[in-house]
Amino acid sequence: MTAPPIRCRNLSRFYGEVQGLSGLNLEAGPGVIGLLGPNGSGKTTLMRLLCGLIQPSEGVAEIFGSPVGPGLRKVLGRIGYCPGEDIHFESERALDFLSLLASLAGESPASARKRGEEALAKVDLSDKAMHRMDTLSKGMRQRIKVAQALLFSPELLLLDEPLNGMDPVSRKALLDLIQEHARTGGTVLLASHVLHEVEAVTDQVVLLHHGRLLAEGKLPEIRSLIDQEPRRIVLHCRDGKEMVANLLKDDLVSGVEFTPDGRLVLETGELRPLLAHLQAIGEDGGIDQLEISDQNLESIFGLLVGAEA
């Protein structure tokens, strides 16, 4: 019997008296698995345990049937990890940064450069190869992190909040890439606090809350709960007033707020049609950044926790 891509057995991690992850038992994959949870729920701790960056306090994490641990190069070589925090060398050009990472894994200079070029092409940033990292937008920097995770064509991708700060067009391109990786036999663990991002690519979900497994495979139930609540979208855009006028005319938003720092906050009960409309605007360059608020997801987790109790 083939081992699952991800298996956790009584997996726990404590930071002093703080519980990062507690007694997690889980088998997941292949395909795309959504790892959902509010900020602080244990998603990043689980990602770091799975790729060996930190060690468990108790239990074991296995990748394709092999325990994860220090020095296990054959196991770790099958994983690509995109962390939630920035990892860039700010003064390096994008291609040089990726080539350096490949060379640190033992590639020759020519091979490392080729891998960097191929990774940039996968995230549609070939035209930014010679740009310094500190000149790139937040969305582009996110795509560079995904590119470094793809350097060695891993079987398992661990993506920690990869869509934060991306514009609508970049979001769709990355979600398409995630689905393609799964279609070709790979596994993706996609961590997010935004239900819609996960729902766009999979119906396999794992829900964490305060470091514990709250539920798995219950996406229809979550969907029915969250559809009862209005959703909030935060935009950085160029002509917000004209955009709002069109959205109100088409009944796509139920509330609008312009913040002092120049952001546009939209409230809607029609998330999918609104996102489709915003994607079309993004293709014309009218939106620089889009974020879906986790406010209502927090309330949904509150409902689920109450149901579990």
C-alpha cells in the first residue's frame, strides 16, 4: 500500500508553555489540500514541522512514508516550501537570488541559473529576472517565494499564505499553477485564513484551531455557514470612486469604505461575482493589490468550535 504524502501521528509542538500544535493525527493527499485556520491556529507550525525546520515535541511527521528529521536529504528533497514571511536578499536581482539558492543545494553555476530561469517562467516573472528584489511589488515578491519552492520540481509543495498581497490576475495565475501541479501527480498543502482561496482549488480541507484539528473534509458545511455572512475585500486601486459607482450600480457590494491610508474596503454578499468583476478590472491594471478579510472566517470558526463543544 502506497504511503500518503503527508501523515502526522500525535504530532505536537510546544514553545515553552505555549501550544503551537497538539496531538495532531492526520493523513492527507495526494492533490491539493487546503489548510484553513485563523491566524495563530498552528498552520505555520505544521508547515515547519513537515519540512524539518523545527522538531516535534512529541509524535512524528512523515512525508511519503518517511519520517522527517535533520539530515534526511532524500526526504527533504521531495519538498518545496514557500514560507509566509519574506526570505529575500533585498540587494540581489531576482534571478541571482534563485540561482544562489540552487547553488547552495549543490548545483553548478550554469545549472543553478537554468533552474532559476525555469522557476521564474513558471510564475510568469521572466521579465523581472534582472530586477533587484527591493524594487519588486509585494505580489511579485510572493511569486518569487513560490518560484524558489519550485526550483527542484518537488513532489510536495508547502505553501504558507502564498496569495497575500497579490493582485487578482496574479492570484488566478498562482491558483492555476497549484491545480496544474496536482493534475500532474503532485501534492500541495495550501495554508490560508481565507476560505475562498482554498475553495477555488480543492474540496479537501483541514481546519486547525488553537493548534488542534477541528475538522477535515467538511467544506460544504463551512460553505453553507459562511454564505450567511457578508464578506470584506480590501483593495489598493487607482480610481476607486468610479469603480465603486459601477459596483453599486450592479448590486455587487452592500457596503463601501475609503480608509485614511488610501485603501478601499468593500462588503458583499456576492463574493464570487464580485471577484470575477475585480479580476476583469485587474487585467486592465486598475487594481494593485487585493485581500479578502478573515474577519468573517474568524466568526465561522467560532460557530464550528461551539458546535464541536
